[in-house]
Amino acid sequence: MSSYFAYVRVSAKDQNEARQIEAIREYPVDESRIYIEKQSGKDFNRPVYKRMLRKMRQKDVLVIKSIDRLGRNYNEIIEQWKVLTKEKGIDIIVIDMPLLNTAKSQDLLGTLISDLVLQLLSFVAQNERETIRQRQREGIEVAKKRGTKFGRPPKELPESFDEKFAQWKKEGLTNKEIAEKCNMHVSVLYRKKKKTHDIVD
């Protein structure tokens, strides 16, 4: 006999999962089989999801509110979809997208439609990511031409550094300790000083 499971995911601990749970209650999912995870969907390295997967058996049904609750990386979603539906024999109901309801589409055509929809979603998501990156690159180039500086401002050596450096060396301080006094990494200290002095321990 098939058992219904539900997976609910929010990206942050302060986000509310109530909307997802309310939608899931339309399906015969026992409270003990509702798995709630508060973690990013960037990959499937999620403890609650893994625990749920270990509990599920062939012909069980997984209910999710929307495909992005399963994850954000569509290449990984497609891979995980294959694991769920083909390797484990689990049906999936995506409430917001009936075309991805494998519990209803058991025939070859239904499987083909589900696979095509996933591929289309993957293409759209990838295209959107590339468009965003392109816009970011173009925006950065425009800003650079206008004189906008990016990154952290360069750290400057303290005033009268040469005298202080000589004194610190007399006191037996190492380069690392001197760098800490200047609030910079020792490699930055080397770069700042190599033009005028050789720094040796």
C-alpha cells in the first residue's frame, strides 16, 4: 500500500512554512510524514530530506508545493527526479504544476511530458542565470567607465611606519606580529614594503 509523504522547505529559520503545509493538507499525508526543512535549496545535501528519502519505499508518493521547494539547482533537480521516480519508484505530486504529477501520468506519454517539463524548467532557469550574470557584467563595465571603484579600499601603512617598523624589529617582533599591529595580513605588509625595504625575519 502506498504511503504519502510531504516535503516542506524554507530557506531561512525565520520564514514561515504555513502556506506550504496548508496546501499539502489537501492530500492524505499523515502528520508524521510531513518533513520540514529550513535550509537553502542550492543542493540536496540536506539532513531532513535525506532522512525522508530513507523512509520512502517503492510506490510511495511525495507531495511538494512547488518545484523550487525541492531545490533551486535545476540540473540537480533533474538528477534527483530520476533517483526518485526511476530508481526508487516513487511518484511525485507538484501541487503548483499538475503536469509534473507522476501519480496520474503512469503511461509513457505522461512520463515523457514530465521529463520535457523538467528539461524546459532547467533551460529557463539556466538562461535566466546567464542573463543576470551578463547584466551584472555590463553594469560593472559601465560603472568602471564612470570611475566607480570595486572591492575593498587598499590598506595604508600607518604614519611614520619606517621608524615604527625599525623600532618593532629592535623589540624582537616578527613580521606577522607587525602586520597584526597594522591591521593587515603579512602578505600585504610585504607588498607594501618591498618597494623600499627588504623585509626579513
